[in-house]
Amino acid sequence: MNLLMLSATFPYPPTSGGTQVRTFNLLKYLSRNHRITLLTQRSSTVTEADMEGLREQVAELVVFDRPADPTGRNILSKLQRFTTFLTAGTPPNVLSAYTPEMQNWIDQAIQANKFNVVTCEHSINEIYIRPEFQKQLRTIVNVHSSVYGSCKNQLQTKTSENTLRDRLNLPLLKRYEQRYCEKFTNIVVTTAEDRSQLQAFNAKAQFAVIPNGVDFAEFPYRAADPAGHRLVFIGAMDNLANIDAVQFLSLEILPGLQQKYPDTTLALVGARPTPEVLQLGDRPGITVTGRVPSMAEYLHQATVCVIPMRTGYGIKNKTLEAMAAGTPVVSSDRGLEGMSVDGTNSDGASIPLCALRANCVEDYVQAIARLFEDAALRQQLSQAGRSLIETDYTWERAGRLYESVLAGVQNN
């Protein structure tokens, strides 16, 4: 097949974050058997070495300059952007990544019948797809998470950065998501929760749940259990959901543990820590690392990886990576979204215990203390978690499922 893949986010290097990781690994798999043309945008941080590294993965790489960030953060500028959202129906962050030059390239290529399939790698790219494209080729959107579902969840959990703004945006996001879903023949999501959310917006589309995978070279299995009382959280430290999680972990969960285990430490590992995250490093036992060469090294040194997510839809790479590294995980239902880690899976098969669930402070303290005290349980979660990732969360498996979608074979 001749595939056109659209990614406003430059998907290289693949260690940069969730969007880049998913896009890069899927195109890497598909390039084995198909001719891929990738359209992407280049920001000022993209180097020539990055360009060459990505070009090696595709048949054709077409790069446009990323538009400058919208200027103006005053009330009038924000009001203008909201008014545009209200009238045009497209969120400001989607419009900010749009360029007429990229649209013209796509329009001409589709008109010339150059491709069998066009994919949007993240819903932000949907703006380039015209409804009439469905008459000529298969149109696919690879939704990393529902924007309406995420906003709704933040309001419900009181983790919204701006409650008034999000209350105003919520009905607009619902309208927006419903409209863009109608343009696609196939919709790909990472979890069953997102599928349920989006099926209501386009019952005619074929849906497929394709979770993320893990690069085992980046996240090898640990050599030994370090024991001790060391906690870790990994993730981009400028992400709203992660900021809420590390504040919850540092300010509400950790103090109770340190009362019982005074030597308990916490490493907050991830790039671009915001001022509120950096402030947590002033508290006893907490280290804020910033970007590190190897996430796996910190996971291997930790007794437990705590993932107390209270918001943010979609599957969590941090959960997959911690399990792959063999670090026992204590996480919320949100942090384990899309994963079967205990009981039975969707097919009714029994699943060994792979992680401990917690959704309130008391549950977290109890679960973590249990792991501090029980080496056998730590080893059980370590081995079962790694086995689960090797079976169900590899990029090879995700690539096969995605390839079936592109070929018109319905997976689930």
C-alpha cells in the first residue's frame, strides 16, 4: 500500500514523549511492507540529525515549518481565541498547528490518487482531512485520547487547570469531537474506554483498540530487587495530569509513608519540570531529576513505582514501561486504564496479579507498605508485569493490528 501519514508533531527521536513514541514505532513497523510518505512539522528544536534519523524510516519525508505559537496571553487574546472556537468549532490548539501550505500539499496528493490510505497520527491532525476524502480512499484517525473525555474527567475530579474555561469548552469539545469523527472510515483508540466514548459520535465507523507498546531495549528487565523504601514516578513534568499526580503523591501520600518508614524517598523523573514540580524537591526525601539519560535506570533502583493518576484518558506509557522494567506498580484505575492486571481479561481468561490498585490516600499507603514488607509479592508483580507486557504490549503486536486496520480488516 501507499500510505500517507500526517503528524503535526515531529516523531523523532522516539524517546521524546507519548505522541512521538506511538507514531514512530507504528510507522517503523509499517515501513517494512508498505511505502510511507510522512508529512510532519519541524519546530526550532528539531535538528538535522533528527531529520536524517526520521528520513531513514520512510520512503518520503515532507517537512513543513511549524507555525509560531499564538501571541497574546491577555484577556482580549484569550477571548478572541474562544470566540473563534465558538464560531468555527475547532479548538485553538488544533488551529495553531494548521498551515495552508500543508493543506494544499495534501489536497493535491489526494486529487492525484497517490495514496490508498491517509492516517492522522493523533486527532490534532484531523483538520487536514476533508469529508469528501472518504469517497477516494480509506481515512483513519489514530486518536491517542478523547479530548472531550479528558476535559470532562478533569472537571469531575476537580483537577482542571482552569475550571471556568473548561466548563465553557466542554460542550464545544463534544461538538468538535463528534464532527471530526464523522470524517473517518476507521477510528483507532488505545483503550476500550475511549472506544465507548467515541462510538457515540460515529456509529458508522469501524473502531479498533490498539494499545501502545514498549521498546525493550530502552526498558530492559531489572537484574535484581533493590528492596528498601525507594519510590519513583516517571513522566513529562509539564503535563497537567502528571503535575496533579506528583503533587498528590508528594503532598498527600508520601507523608503517611514517611511516618511509618522515615527513610522513604521519592524520585520524580522526567523532562521539563514546571516551577510547582521543582518546589516539591524542597521537601524531605524528594528528588526532582529533570531529563535523564535512562528512565529504566531509575526504575531499576526503585522499590515501587507509584502512578497515582487522577485524570488523563488513554493508556499510560509510564505504566507499561515500569512493568517492562520489572518495577512493582501501585496505580489508580486511571493509571491502569486499558489494562487487565488482575482477575480476568475480556476473553474470560484468568490473569495473574500484575499490579496493585489504589484510588485514595489510605489505599496507596497500605499497598506501598505491603510491598515494602513483602519481597515475595514484589517479585510476583515484577515477573507477572513483565510477562504481561511481553505478551500484550509490544510494538510488534500494535503494528500488526494497525496494519490490519489500514488494509480494511476489522480487529475488534
